[in-house]
Amino acid sequence: MQKAHILFLRGSAGDSLQLLSGDPPPEVSRSEAAVRRKLVQGLDYTVSQHYPEARRALDDAETQSRSFQPSVLGDVAQARGNLAWATGDYAAAAAQYRSARAFARRQNNPYLEINSTGSLGNVAMKLEHYDEAIEWFKLALQKSEALQTLFSQQLTLGNIGWNYSMVGDFDSAEAMLKQAEQTAGRAGMTGNQIYWLNALGNVYYQQHRYAEAEATSSRALDLARNRDDKNTVTECLNTLSEIELATGSLDAADKHNQEAAAIENAGLDHFGIQYSQFVAARIAAGKQQFPQAEAAFRKILDDPSAETSLKWQAQSRLAQVYAAENQPAKAERQFRAAIATIREAQDSVHREEFRVSFLAGAIQFYDSYIDFLISRGRAADALAVADLSRARALEQGLAEPSSTARNSTQPPDPRKLAARLRSTLLFYSLAEQHSFLWVITPRSLTLLPLPPQKEITPLVASYKESLLGSPDDPLASPDSAGAKLYSLLVAPAARLIPRNSRVVIFPDGALDTFNFETLVVPSPQPHYWIEDVTVANANSLALLARSRSSAAPRNPNLLLVGNPVSADSSFPPLPQASAEISGVESYFSENDRLLLTGAAATPAAYLNSNPARYAYLHFVTHGIASRLQPLESAVVLSPSGDSYKLYAREIITRPLHAYLVTISACNGAGNRAYAGEGLVGLSWAFLRAGAHNVIAALWEVNDASTPQLMDQLYSELGKGRDPATALRDAKLQLLHSDSVFRRPFYWGAFQLYSGS
């Protein structure tokens, strides 16, 4: 029986069944070996697709187990789950896997627990519940690491990585898949190592890192060919075809795709066949063979078993075919269908962090629709589509349970919004092929072309680096990155922006990560843009249009949290924290403020303080921004038990009505921008909780200058200034001083975010 099980595990189900043929000796008929004999037969019949025989064998195994070997019941439930999975009954499979997991936990059988937990992850993955799948696989990973079982570790790491890629969290996917590939290599599991290596190549492809993608998937393909692993060969061929399509190598893509299709058709791999059809359709479209492309895309869309992500890709690509054939009505119907499919899929994700990252893998299809509308001269409609993708997770979190989703047929009128805010709105959209700027005033909507994002992103990175580390004065160099960015991003719209007016920036991509106020205006003499305008940042037109009145509270009160007891040497006491706290609290009467400072400044104290009561919240402490998991960004406070961090994921659980939240901490704005959602971190979390305005820092702030900036901020607020004007005036005080604080490093970190 053990030899038969080993043969099954090695993929030789036929040999295993042959070994188990005939009746067992009478002396073992009531032993565990007899039950496991039926169990292995059931497993063999399942993988051989002899499902009635599999069901009979497992029925016998369960009857025998209940009669005289109850210790095997968990394994039988796991095998029944595998049979239900193989026949497409995923609800029954999940029920059996849950039964097996419960049995494993009762009997302290960690190996069965790992197997059943991972199987529940597989069910969730098959049902496209990717966030749920990640949670199951993480539980399996914890057990696998505790037992140091390399096979289970690499399997769960790889599955976690794949699911991260499906929700658009490519940084996490890359980290997990690298670990999976290395762990599989250490365990000698070359087949799995190849599989995770190719999945990593696909992640690079999704990030437009085409050279790395091609090298990684080519390496995986070479290894797969050496093993004659046809399933993995086709996976690698498909990934390489996608990469070659993206880089314009149509003949190479066609060659790889034809090879993959031949293998898939011979093996009746249904999903593989669909995927090769999709790639073939893209190749036909690239060669302007539009009837063939249309037929292939239609075949995928007519298949009810097509995966959701493949469906929206086919819809969008078919729309592009119709556009190329000058059939705009058909094209628009398919674009709208693709957006609807994407939004439905995003809405089905329940974990906040995965809703945030979801659009990274689908934003290109919004971009395609935008390009189509602009090519038809429909700039306003293109803006409405661009705004559809923005702040989706943020808006859903702010909506009342009874409210309906944003109605795409009734977008906000951007000119009316500009008039209400008495501002010029600058709405940016960066994309791989084309980027755009919509300039919106109370009287006009103007569309301006911008360079593709690959030209803008390096300039942003260069300018941030110079602001944070270079002693050079940006105003002294006409060729500085700050001057170039102004020329690209603002100068084309300058004639529509009156001096000393208000501007609301709707950034995108890399533009989320720097402060427009620090841009260098060349004339009449070089100066920072903050001297010309008052700037605020917003996430989406729809969200800003929904926002409540920005009038200052009549009876302002303050919740001030900070100057905590250091719980970690990485977060030493801030020398100027006491001075900042004293300055801020002085603007509120004793009856109108609650101070949580020193040992009292704990996460629990904030969460239990009913923060919804306060018009102003102010934090004076360290902050940390997590790139891989932005909702793990945190305000660092005093220890209480094992906890001293107030996490973004906890902040969103306490509704707010605050007029202004100020996070006087490092990296309060976050350091990772997501497609559609913007920069996600502490500022996003406070907006998500309901704050009207949030002031947060883009980089590590200086403890010496911040008390002065904050004192001036509250002085201006006390005079009736709105937060954007008050913050600008406070910054100008530093900028016009004779101290080192005039450099943008000291005042440029803080930004205002509006619109909840």
C-alpha cells in the first residue's frame, strides 16, 4: 500500500492502481492499511478522471474508517475534497476540506492541517476570491514554517505570490515568488521552481519590466524543456508571447504561441487553450488581421468558463479592434463592458489592502478607453472615465451601506466643482503610451498632452533625491529637475491659472510622491511655485464633489496625541516634541482639548477616545510607512502591553468628522502609490475614516523646523484661514526666513489632502 501511495505521489496513478488490484489478505482486512488501500485507490481514480470508481472507493474507505479506523477520517475527507474539486463542485470541495482541517486540528495532525488549509486556499483561488485565498495560504505557510517542510513552504509561498499578482500587488507578488523559487530550489523540486520562476517573469511583465521578464521566463522555459514538462512549457511560452507582443515582436510571439497551442490542444488544457486563443487574437490585431482577431476574442467572451481577468482583457482588446476598424459605437460598448467587469471584480474583493492594489493589473484598460475617447475629440468623457478609476477603495469605504456605487452615467460636472471651490483643477493621467492633463476652471475644460510616464517618473525621482540629499539650490540651476518638471507639468496650463489663486492637484503615478509647491518657476526670476498659488491635493473629482462644507468649525476642539515614551531604540524621543505640543495646545482652551502625551499616548488610548468628537486631531511623534503593506503604516506611540503602533488598518475602524487631521510625523502620507488609489498610508487612512482635510509628510520631517511651522499653521487657522491657506502661509514664513529652514526640504514635506 505504501509503495502504491508513493507511485501516486510521483504521478503514476495507473501503476499505483495495478499494484492495488485484487483483494487484500484476510488478516489485514480490518487494519489501517485496508482503509488506506481504498483511500489511495480513490486518489488514483480521481486523477485518472474515473470519477464513479473514485467515489465508490472513497465511500468504502469512509465506511471502513468509521467502523474500525476513525483516525483516517480526516484523510478521507481530504480525498473527497479532491474528488469534488476535480468534478468542479467547489462548494462540496470546500466543505470536505473544512471537515478535514477541523479533524486535523482536533487530532493535532499538522501535515493534514497544512494540506487541508492550502486546499481551501485553492478553492478560494479557483472562485477568484483572491484575498480569501491569500489568508488561507498564509495560515498554511505559518504551519509549514513551524514544521520546516520545504515542500509546503514553497507551495504556499508561490500561491500567495500568484494571488498577490491577481489583486495587482506586484511588489508583494515579486517578494513571495522569489522566496518560493529559492525554497523549491533548496528542496530539489525543480518542476515547482520552474513554475514560480515563470510566474515571476509574468509579474515583471505586468510591471512593464520587459527585459527582466523575458530573461526570467526564458530561463524558466529552458529548464522546463530539459524536464519535458509540457504544462510548464506552455505557461512559459504564453508568458513570452505576451512579453513579445508588448515589445512589438509579433513573429516571435506567433511562433511561441503556436507551439503552446499545439501542446495545449493535444492535452485538452481548457484554460491554456483559451489563453493561447487570446494571444493569437492579439497577434492578429497587431498584424491588422481584424476579422480573425474579432472572431477569436468573441470565442473567449462566449465561453462562460472564461476567467474574469481574461474576460475584461478580451473585452478591451476587442474594443480596440473595433476602434481600429472605425466602428466607434461597437468599440465603446466593449470598453464599457470591460470597465464594468473590472469594477465588479474589484467590488468582490473585501480586504481593504487588496481593493487598494487591485487596479494595478487593470488600469491599462482604463487608459485604452481614455485614448479612444480623446482620439474621438471627447475630452470631457475621457476625464469622466479617468475619474472612474480614482479612489475607488477610498470612496467605497466612505459610502454608507445603503448608498449605491458611483453612477458612471452621471459624473460630476468638473466646471461646477471648480466654481464651488473657487479653484483651478489640474487632473493628471500618466500612462505608458500617452499622458494627459485636464485643466478645469469655472468656465473651461482644456485637455493638454503630456510625455509618457517613462519620461516623467525619472525626473520626479531625481528631484525628490535632490530635495532630500543635495546641497545644491534648485533655484540656482535653470536645468534642475524641479524646473524641468514645472515646464512639463504646469507651464502648459499657466495661462489658465491666475497668480495668487487656488489650485487643486489630482496627481497620478509618480506625481503622488512629490510636492508641486516645490517646482521651480523660471520667471520673472526663479522661484518656487508655492509663491504663486495655494495648493491642495485630492483623490478624485467624484469624491471631492461629494465632500461636505469646508467651513471652519464654530466650536473647535482638539485631540492632541504625541511625545510618547520610546518603546524601541529605532524611535528615540523627539527633542522638540514638547515645544510643538505646547504651541499647538495653546490655541485651544483647556475645556476644548484632550492631550494624550507621554505614557498616556498609547494606541488603545486613541482608539478609545471617541475621536469622532474632535474637529482637530494632531499627532506629534514618529511615523512609519510600509511599502509592501501600506495599511501596516503606523503612528509610533507609547507601549501598552505588546503594542506601541497605531496602524492605518486600525485608524480606518474609527469614524471621524474632523475638519483637519495633522500628522506631524515622518512619511505620514505613505511611500507607495497605487494605480487609481494614489499614495496609500496614514493620510489615506484618516481620509478613509472620514476626515475632511489631512496634513501629512512625504518624507522624514525635521524636528527642529516643524514646531515653528505648526505654530504658524495654528496661528493662521485661528485667524479664520482655511487649512490650505494656513499651511501655505506657514510655509512661506519659513521660505522667506534667513535661516536654513527656507530650503524646501524643511517645508516641502507637508502636503494637504482634501476631499472626504
